[in-house]
Amino acid sequence: MTVENIAGTEVPTHGVELTDAAAAKAKALLDQEGRADMHLRIAVQPGGCAGLRYQLFFDERTLDGDAERDFNGLTVVVDRMSAPYLQGAVIDFVDTIEKQGFTIDNPNAGGSCACGDSFN
């Protein structure tokens, strides 16, 4: 499946889902910075206590093989190598008295560590 990006070029899509709360929070953070030229990048990198760790960050770069999707005006990008590890993952934003931040529910994770930032 492909979508047309801002430049009018067709790019592949990815299977990551973003809840409305996560999309709204990320969009608000970008708007606060005044950076309409950036998107949210989600990646998987070697490391962490369980073997692989998540990275969520704002990025202005476009890498060869990036897959992207739009969530209420927020472009979410996943690189080619991370896409299989993130297929079906759901990114949410929670704001409770106990916890605040982005969470990742990943059906591909066989196990995770206590911090929640690392999986295998």
C-alpha cells in the first residue's frame, strides 16, 4: 500500500497505529516548537536491557525506504528496517496521576523489560 507525500511522490505506508491522544499530543508538541517541517519518526534500534529499544523523535530527514502515514495532520514515519518489528504496534499517550508519556503496545514483542523502552 502507498500514499502520496507532501512532494507528490508515492511512498509506502506502515502498520503502526497512533491513537487520537498520541497524535494530538505529538502535534501539539510540534506546533509549540513552530516546526511544521518535521514529522514523528518511530524506530527500533539494537540496545536496551531486552535487546531492542524504541526511539520516538521528531525528524526533518527523509530516508530512502521510509514508510509514512498521516494521523490527523501528523505525519508518522518508520524506516524500512524498523517496519517489520513495528507492524501492528499501537502508540498511545497516557496522562494519569501515576504515569505520563507515550506508550507502545507491540504484538511483535516476545518480552520486555521493566522500563518498557526495550523488547525482544
